[in-house]
Amino acid sequence: MVFSGGTGYARFAVWIHVSPGERIIGFWCVPVMQNSEITRLFEELADLLEIQGENPFRIRAYRNAARTLGDLPESVSQIVADTTRQLEDLPGIGKDLAAKIQTIVTTGTLPQLEELRSVVPAGVVEMLRVPGLGPKKAAALFQQLQVTSLAELKTQCESGAVAKLKGFGAKTAQSILEGLAHLEQAGQRLYLAEVEPLAEELLAHLRRVPGVTRVEAAGSFRRRRETVGDLDLLALASDSAGVMQALAGHPAVEKVLQQGETKQRVRLKLGLEMDLRVVPAESYGAALQYFTGSKDHNIVVRQRAIERGLKLNEYGLFRGETRECGATEEEVYAAVGLPWIAPELREARREFDWAISGSLPTLIEPGDLKGDLHMHTTATDGAGTIREMIEAALARGLKYIAITDHSQRVSMANGLDAGRLRKHWAEIETIRADYPHIHVLKGIECDILEDATLDLPDDVLAEAEWVLAVLHYGLKQPAAQITRRLMTAIENPHVDAIGHLTGRLIGKRPAAEMDLPAVLQGMAQQGKWLEINAHPARLDADDLTVAQARELGIPVVINSDAHSVQGFEVLKYGVYQARRGGLSAADVMNTLAWGEFHRRLQRRRRADH
Ligand code: DGT
Ligand code: CA
Ligand code: CA
């Protein structure tokens, strides 16, 4: 990553690059003002001007500028730093905008923006996030009811004051309330992958504090849920004030929200809150068990304690006033007649049945993966060439991969028609001959079209060594049609696996509706494999579906869907999802050594043909 020298504004920010296909491509530490930050400032400026009722043409110019900068593949900061380049050469950027961009890049803000911010509170701009609430209404709410936050907006809607405002009415007030509820629900949860690097960094930071013996994460993070609402850390330390001070001093911490003797709540700059609890050694296991949750799991564990005449809380397991145990999780579980249960399984689903019958699975580990059967190259929307992807896979220690570029329907991603696909495969064949230490399959990510046909003819699919069938379009079709589409793919003899089954993007796009039992039944009967797409926004199939696949004996593959050489990094999130579904290495085909994997694949294909 290049440093933009010559500009006065420089700071470090951890950011996540999301491509137009909404794929997190990688995490970087970037020492320049990001285009996205400049875009955000222009958007804010436009919002503020709109609330002020300013000239719509000027507002449009700012919004267009924001879009231009947002879509720009190169760094605006670098264009500013480069004396041979002119901002005005960019489309839609005139003299006035160029000067403003220059000011933003060098000072981090704009005088005009600062002035507007001093007049219009941030909470008023925030109101624009409420679905159906535009700038005129936000201005009226601010000017006539002095509403300056979402909380006040809710109160005023509930009190009936909003309904009485001119131009509002009961219906509008109701729709604002619904919009607020929607916002709340979408909530502030972050993807596990967004939280993990920082959580690991904070754990390492606290472990270095003198007197600290143990620090671990609990809560949803430890259970490896797809998203994390807040982080929960637990520390065993001789000096609790010292640990809290160390946390408060970490640059990732924005603000200390609460601080007690043994508990601290902070707000992280990442946009997440975090609880740190310092507990004594004799309670550590009980506290870890308690704060790992889930709540439903804990209810069952506590009930088992009660049945044994014991009382379980975060301080330990007690008989009357006497502590029986609590230093480790193992002793807590043992005291209620259970073996230790992996955090990923603690959702009050099947884990207690398994624990009692001695059939808790030995869960798959990230290190078990030996192959990856879903990735893209520059032939379609990937950023790496065939060679680069092979070399990155080798560097990661993978023994086999399938290159699965898009089929023609995905025109946005330059999807391949039969002719281009055959050329692409010929190229893969030539290139793979140079790499004796990795097996490279000629694959395809073939779209299942809206009309329940496949995007490529059978004779082409028959030439593939690996066919992943997926839904990309028409995800809102009725369940019956989605089911029909998936069944077409499942019944096609050339299809090996179904990729990202539901098409969901967590928190952004709901899963396609389908008759899931029928689809899984079909997959089991036809010997198809189910992908866990490891992309942090997809994690599709989800944990419950994976658990059902396990029951039906459907083989699973965990794939990165890499779109760049960094793309393999996400594989572990797929493994976490598999663990939450109760999978062992043996349930996951790409934990097999190449020879065995290949035999299984051939057997699958023969059974179909
Ligand atoms: P999150 O933060 O929404 O992603 O989910 P969690 O599971 O991390 O929930 P959180 O942070 O509210 O609480 C952490 C754990 O502490 C939770 O999984 C179980 C335990 N816990 C918290 N509050 C209660 C409670 O009122 N009763 C019981 N039994 N357990 C609780
Ligand atoms: Ca939590
Ligand atoms: Ca918490």
C-alpha cells in the first residue's frame, strides 16, 4: 500500500474493502485518506444542505461527486499528491469541487461542512437513515419539535406530537415508528470477520499486562456466531485496575462507558461495545461458562445444577454456601453430569442429547482443510490470474483447488459463455502442468437461471471436472420456483455441489425462500454436496442447514469463493460455521487428502452418470 506523501492529512485506519459484488476482499491498514471517507464527507455535506433547503442543483453536484469518487479505482489522495495530475480531469469534477477535495485531503474536513455541523445536530442527519423520512421532514421535526436524535423521534411519534405536525399525520408517524424499528433490528451487529482481528489484538494486548494470568473472549464471539453484538472479555489478574487501565489506553478504544471494581464497558472505534470482566481464579471457569452463553444453553445447565441440589452462577457452583467448584469450565460441566461442550455448540439445540449419550462430535478445525473448490480469476471478476491464484493457494498449503469462474448470465462479472469457458479451461490445463504440488480442477460456477434451466448446456458441463451450481438472480421468486430451480440443478448429473444455497447476504439481503427439507432430501438422494461459502457476509449454508445436512449424510465442502489472492483468508469462518453445525472433519470432503477426495468425487460422478 503506498503512502501518499506531500499531503498534510495522514492517519491510519483499519478498513474493509468491499467490492461491487459486496465481497470483503481484504483488510488493510492504510495510511491515507480513503476515497470512501471523502465520499462520506460529501454525502454528509449534501444531506446537511438538503436539510437546510439549499439549491437542489448544488446538492446534486455534491452527490455526483461523491459517487464519482466512490467508484474511482485509484486513490484520490494520491492524485492530489501527484503534481502531474489534475483532479479536474476526473468526470464530473469542476474547479469548485476540485478545490474542496484538495481541502478535505489536506485538512480532513471542510470549513463549510464544519459550519453546517454547528447549526444542524448530527442526530438530525441521522434521521435521514429512517426509511421514508426525507430531508424536508427531518428539517420540520428539528425546527418545530426540536427533535435531535432517533430516541427523541421515537418518543415524539409515540406521544402523538409528530402526527399533529403539518404535513405529517398518524399514518406518517406510524411509518416512521416502523422505520425506526427496522433500523434497530438491522442493528449494530458486526460480522465476526470484522471483529476477529481486533479481538485477537486486544487479547494479546491484555495478556502482556503484568499480573494477568488469563484473558479470553466469551459471548457470541467465542461461540463463533456469524455476527457479534458486543464483545465480552474475561480476565484473570492480580490487579484489576491495571488491566482496565491497559484496556482504556489501547488506541482502538474510543471511550470508557462504565467502570466499576471488576467490570469495565468501553466503546471501540470499530463501532462496537465491549465488556471486560476481571474475575478471581476460583470463579474463572464458572464466569467463562456463564458469559459464553448462550442464554438458552445456560438455562439448561443451571437447571441440571438445581436438579442436583446445586446453585450455579458466574461465581461458581455452590451447595448451600459452600463452593463446590468453578475454576474451570470442565469442572462446572462435570459437576452437572456433562462432558465439556465446545462453545460453538452451546445454543440449546442438540448438544445436550449428544453430551448425555456420549456422542458429542469431534469438531473440524481450520487446519483440517486441504482443498478449496470455489474461486475466481481475472477471466471473470477475480483480481488474480490463474497462476497467481494457484501460487497463493500453494503458499497457503492447499493441496488441491477448483477454479470456478462465473457462467455467462453473470454479465456484470464478465461471465463465461461456452466458447470462452473452453478457452479458459485449456489455459488452466496448460498452466497447471507447471505446478506438480497442487491439483487444479477445471471448474465452473454455473448459474441456475430464473426459468429453472442451467446457464450452460450439458455437453459443456460434462467437460468440467467440478461443477458448482448457484442462484444469483431472481432470489425473490416464490419458494416453489426457487425450489424448482434448485431441484433442476440437483437432478442434473453434471452438477457436483450447490454453492451459497440461499444467496443471502447477512444483514443486507434475506435468504431466498425455499422448501428446504425437499431440497436437502433431493441433495441426499442425488448424492450432491453442499457448500459452506466461507465469505463472512454469506456463511451460506447457515449452521442450522449444515446440521440438517449432517443428519441426512450430505457431504459438505467449505469454500472461500476467493476473488483475489487474499481471498483464502476467510476459509476459517466457513470452518467455524461447520463447527456450529456439528461437523467433524470426516463430514467435510475438502479435509480429505487429494487421492481420497478425488476417489470420492469420481464415485459421486459415476453414481450419477
Ligand atoms: P451478542 O452480544 O448479542 O452477540 O450475544 P452474546 O451471546 O454475546 O450476549 P451478551 O453479550 O448479551 O451476553 C453474553 C453472555 O452472557 C450470554 O451469551 C449469556 C450471558 N448472559 C448475559 N445476560 C444474561 C442473563 O440475563 N441470563 C443468563 N442466563 N445469561 C446471561
Ligand atoms: Ca456479546
Ligand atoms: Ca456483553
